Amino acid sequence: MDSAILIENLISPITLAFLLGILATLIRSDLEIPEPVIRIFAIFLLFSIGLQGGRELATADLTNIGPALLVTGAIVLGIPALAFFVARHALKLDIRNAAGVAALYGSVSSVTFVVARSYAEGAGTPMEGYITGLVALMELGILVALFYGRLALARSEGANGSPLSAILMETLRGRGLLLLGGGLVIGASIGEANFTKIEPFFVDLFRGVLVLFILEMGMTAARQLREFAKVGPRMAVFGLAMPLVHGTIATGLATFAGLPVGSVFVLGAVAASASYIDAPAAVRATFPEANPGIYLTSSLGITFPFMLVLGIPLIYQITLLWAAALGV
């Protein structure tokens, strides 16, 4: 099953488009996507992601799940902070690249979520329905990570006197964050009937635009391969170790909060994942100087296949260990 999932995703349009972008740059092709078009792609993807996440929140049953919401809040605030700290101080990345890494590893992979949900069902421990809404909330990890980056950047540039509220407002005014957060609110507010009217544009076209965006990300990543090579071994260790660290923390918190095994596992697997769809557009809009050859290659090239082959089964075993240790 795991090998079939790996093969299916290795030949997915997203993965192949990323590889094609790398190849185009390596062979010095004249293929080029103009920067204004890339900005339009980023705007479309971020707003669409927000709208779809808001729709999921509006249709999810979020009643009587106070402990699960607290766990989700801790994940949203804590995992981007941990990823940023490790990227900044252990990997020795500059602030913008550390924020980019934290945004991807603080966000979630929708593919990993789908696979984890299926894995839980196959193991006889299906997740509860409200987990879908919590996964949508975990997208806010992108905003948190980029806020940490702006805060660190302000301090490094001698803006220690700037109030925290001013830095927060500067973060929220960013194009990417405004589109993502605003789309989340709009998607949750407009109702299913209104969403259906815009679904052909914001849902049906999403994957096609995403493939073109990832194609450009591949070209950009290839142009920065020398920079990735400088941190490659460290990023490889990071891309393999941090998912397990994040998953262990998340499953421990969720087990302690009293969630059932299936829900604990899916939350842990999603927390362990890294985004290669949602977060790159936000990072590109907020920190265009950050190198996708570092954050995207780590996420898509290392963490993504690792999670599908070994990470998800390992997180499930960690979930069972927590359940046994806490007597659940």
C-alpha cells in the first residue's frame, strides 16, 4: 500500500511539474513565466485556499470540542516556533529563509491528511468528523510562522522599540496573509449556496494553476541549487527528523487531552507534514528574498516522500505508544 501511494504521488502532475521546472533550468531552456503572472498565480492560490478552508470550517461540527481546539491552538503556535528556532539556530539560516522553512513545516499537507485519514480507517480507528475543521485551522500556522519572521527581522534591524501590535499589523497587512485570512473568513461566512456559484473558478481551476505555480517553483529552486547544497545535508536531517518531532509532540498533546486514537493520529500526521501547496505562495508574497531551493526542496523532495512511505506508519505507532503510556 505504501509503495503504491509513493508511486502515485511521484507521478502526480505537481511532482512532475516541479521536476520539469528543475530540468528546464538545468538544460538552460528559454522557458520563463513572467513575474506579474506569478503574482497573479499567488493571489489566486492564496485566496482560493482561504475560501476552501473557510468552507470546511463552516460545514464541520465544532461543538463540544474544547480540548481539541486547545490542542490545535498549541500546535498552530508551537510548531512554527520550534521549526523557526531550529532553522535559525541549528541550521544557521538567515531570518527570511528560516521563516520560509517554518511556514512550510508549520503548515499542513492536504495529501498527507487524506492519506492519514485513509490509514486510520484501514487500521480500524477512524478519525472524528470535526478533525477536518481543525486541519483547516492548522493552516494558520503559515501566518504564525511569517509573523515570527517579521518579528525577528524587526528586532535584527534595530526596531526593538516597535510595539508588538505594530509588527502584528504589518504582518496582517501583507498581501499573502490578507488573502489567506480574508478568504478563510469569507469562505466560512457566505454559505454553501453562494460558494457553489464561485466553485468553478476557485476550486475547479485550482489544481491547474497550482501545477503552473509549482513549475515556476521548480525553476526557481534549480537556480538556487548551489545555495541548497550549502545546507543540503543539514536540511536532509531536518526534513527527516522534524516531522517525527512535531508528530510526537502533537500526538502527545492530543492523547493527554483525551482525543480518541484515530483523531490523535490524524492530527499528529498532519502536524508532522510540511506544505508544498499552500505555504510557498504565502512565503513568496511575504518574503520574496527567501530561497525556494531551500524550503520547497526540503518539503517536497525530502519530507513529502518520507511521510508517505515511513512517516505515517511511524506516527501511528507513536500514537499507540502515547495511548499505552497514558492509559487511554
